[in-house]
Amino acid sequence: MVIAFVCDVLGDKVNKGRQTVEITIDKEATRINKIGNPALLVVWQSHLRFVANVALRREDLSAAKLCNELGLHLAQAGDFPESKLYFEAALAIRREKLGEEHPDTAQSYDRLGFALRASGKFDEAGLCFQQALTIRETALGEEHNDTAISLNELGRWYEERGDLISAKEYYKRALSISLKVLGETHPLTAEYLNNVGISLVEIGELVEAESYFHQAFTINEAIFGVEHPDTAMNLNNLGYLHQNAGNPIKAQDYHQQALAIRKSILGRDHPDTAQSMSNLGIALRDQGQLNQAQHYLETALTIRETVLGKDHPRTAICLDHLGLLLQDLGEIDAAWNYFERALAIRRAALGTNHPKTADSLDHLGHLLFDLGDSDTARIYVEQALAIRQKTLGENHPLTVQTLKDLISLSPTQPSII
């Protein structure tokens, strides 16, 4: 009763004070989130969380904005399950207060989709991204910066689903808009350049991809400096490119640089840090440094199982490469178990016709061949070939290599599924 009396007497002053605090914290959170370095917001995190939770009781637009910024910070920090909760709260408020066709509602759909995709919930994420794009194209037009953001997120979604041609098309549309609206040196332009580069690597166009990666790195280095998550991402992707080009020593150098930055800024247990550890482990294995490679791959696996879950596609990447390493060490039973676990995850999360599913089938096939079971091995490799022909195309390096492998498995002409 006393509290109610005080609030009644001091109502306006209390409300003004609350509004001042919310505005101050929201502005600071927005500013730091735009920088893209979650470590800078750690000192504010407890205050932002408290203010957002209190504001949620009102279920107004100010509460939605606070939840949106807190969710974005948590997502950048790698806490996708909790970021999802705040994005869902913001979306619910905006749908009720602003309606289904408002640009702010689209932003909430977009960010919720990001958290869902990062958590491996691809079907739900795709619905969110498509809804955000539809709203933005209608409300803002086809050449608006926010429309480009939605196109980029859909590109990532298609990439995760294994539709690499569609991914490249969406990335290029986003890049085209960004170049017109934001210019050649904007961070979002760098992001879209980077993503076009990734799609080119995945379809085997490595020379063109390198040009996109270097452009993205140059922009981010000029804006943020080397010690930034986005710059580290560019270094990681340059390493990934050289890995795919058969240059493991050069790949190792890039991955070590990216890992050092990510450990320093994001922490040891962040998903991006795990990515660099995994990639560094792969580069070391390719050079025959198996003990070091095993250390990095096992550490990455532990982080991913803890942060992303045991059934996440990125967890399967570690399992798959640990299987290859154990096969190199002659630990066949352990390798088989890792390959089977990776295949089960990929079939469940990505589907039976995904390039990563083909990787697992191919690895199991080669292991069976080493064990002398060439008939069963051929069945697995045939399945891998069929998937790669469908998703990557006849001329992709992996497709060509799989066909050669299949021919070597049998003295007769292989049957292509």
C-alpha cells in the first residue's frame, strides 16, 4: 500500500525517471550492437536485462525495443536460445501494437529467424525470413536497405539448406541493393560481399570467391580494425577458401589469426571460436599433424555440443572430421561411430539430399572400402554422388572426384542412382 501510495503521488516523476533510464540504456545498447562487438556491452548487460524484464510487464513498444536490443546482444554473444525468447517477446508486442505489415514487425521476424537458424531450426527460420521479406518489399520497396537484409538472411537460409545456387542469387541481390543505397565501403556491403564469396566457394568457384573475400576484409579492416568479429570472420573465410584450394599451410595461418581474435573478443566458448578451432584442426590434419588436429577438433566438438547441442549441424562437422582423423590413426571402430553420428544428425537436421549429408555418406563408403567391403562401400558412394550431382552440379570438384572414386571401386561401369 505504501509503494502504491508513493507511486500515485510521484507518478509523473517516477515515469519520467523510468523513461530516462530506458532511453539511455536502449541508446547505448543500440550503439554497441551496431559495432558488432558483444564484449563492449557486457558491462551494461545486467542493467539491460533488468530494465527489459521490467518493461515487459507493460507490453508496450518501448519494451519491444529493449527486448530487441537485448536479443541482438545475446545472439552476437552466441546465446541463441535466450536471444530467441527476447525476439519472440518483441515480435508478439509489435504484431499487436503495430500490425503484421509494419517494418518494425518485419525486423522482429528477421531477428527471430536469425536465432532459429543459428539454433538449427531451419524450417521455422525460413518462414520468419520469408515473412520479413514480404513485409519489407511491400512497405519499403524492393531496393531498400532493410529489404537487402532480408534477402541476405534468406541467402544464408538457402545455403544452410544446401541450395547453393539460390543462396548465391539472394546474396547477389542483397549486394546490388547495398552498393546502390549504402555504397562500396559500408559494413553491410562487406557482409554481402563475404557471403557471395562463401556461396562461390561452396560451388567450387574459388578464384572469384577470393576477390569477394579480400574486398570484404579491406572494408572491415578500414572501419573496425583487425581486432573485430567481422574482420575475424573474413580471415576465417579466407582460410576456408585456401583449405578448399588444397593450401593447408596458408589456411592454417588465416585460421590461427581468426582464432586469436575470436578468443580475445568473444571468449573461448563462443560458437565462432569453435568454428575457428574446428577449421584449424582440419588444416592441421591435412598437413599430417594429427595430435594437434585432434586437440582442436575435440575442443571445438565440446564447445558446440555444450552451446549448440549434440544434434546441431555444426556439431556434425566436428564429428565428421574427427572420424577422418581417427581413420588416419587406424582407429576404425571409433571413426565409424563418428561418421554414423554425423550422418544421423545431418539427415535429421538438413535432409537426405544435402551436400553435407553426401559428405557423411562418402566418408562411410571410403571407410567400408578400406575394410574390404567394396559392394556396400559402392552403395554409400553412389548415394553421395547422386546428391552431389543434384545439389552441386556435374562439374563441381567434389562431384567429379566422387565419380572417379566410384569408378575405382568397381571394375564395371557404376550404376548411378
